[in-house]
Amino acid sequence: MLHYAVVFLVIALIAAVFGFGGIAAGAVGIAKILFFVFIVLAVISFLTGLLKK
């Protein structure tokens, strides 16, 4: 999931360089959502792993 966040961030940067502001804003929004979902899932996984031991 972190991979997809980075991909959308790169797409946003490329779109911003070429002047496509709407596409860049949309890609940045998707990248932010994916990044925060990744963080939440990583923390839940970490806590579950601690509680299993």
C-alpha cells in the first residue's frame, strides 16, 4: 500500500510539473489517503503482534 502512495505522489509531481493542477491535486489526495491507511494498518499490525506474544 505504501508503494501505491509513492506512485500517486510521483504522478502528482509529474502532473504539477506539466501544469495539470487538477490531476495533481487529485493524485496528492489519493496519496495522502493511502499513506494514512498504511500507517493505521501498520500500527494495528504492530500492536497485534505485541499482544500475541
